Amino acid sequence: MPVYTYRCENCGVQFERQQSFTDAPLKTCPECRKKALKKVITPTKVIFKGSGFYATDHKSPSGDTSSTKKSDSDSKSE
């Protein structure tokens, strides 16, 4: 379930609430009890775990590509 951030335009209190997509947005402030809550747009939180796909899946350990190694060895033998 997503976490939404709300801010009261009356008293300025800001808080987060975990809600389902189907839940109606909150309107009443828990501090001042006025209907002045607005959702705050925040950047999406992305968490990368592990060593990463680029370094482990698509790159050789030395950083060289196999085609470069072959062309270097071919030029030395000629």
C-alpha cells in the first residue's frame, strides 16, 4: 500500500498515512480538526539493493570487451 504525505493549510502540520488506492483522501486535520488537508506531491522513493545489474551482468571483470582483446592479439601475430 502506498504512503501519502498530507499537510494542513490551516495549522501547517505535515504527516504521512498509509492508505489503499481505493481509500478516499483525508480531508480533516488530526491536530486542528479543520477540513484543510492537501496531499503533498513527493518524489517516488526508489531503493536499489544488491551490487547492480550493470557491473555483474553486462561488463567483463577487467572492463575490456572480448573483441578488443582478440584484435590486439591478432595485430601482434602479424
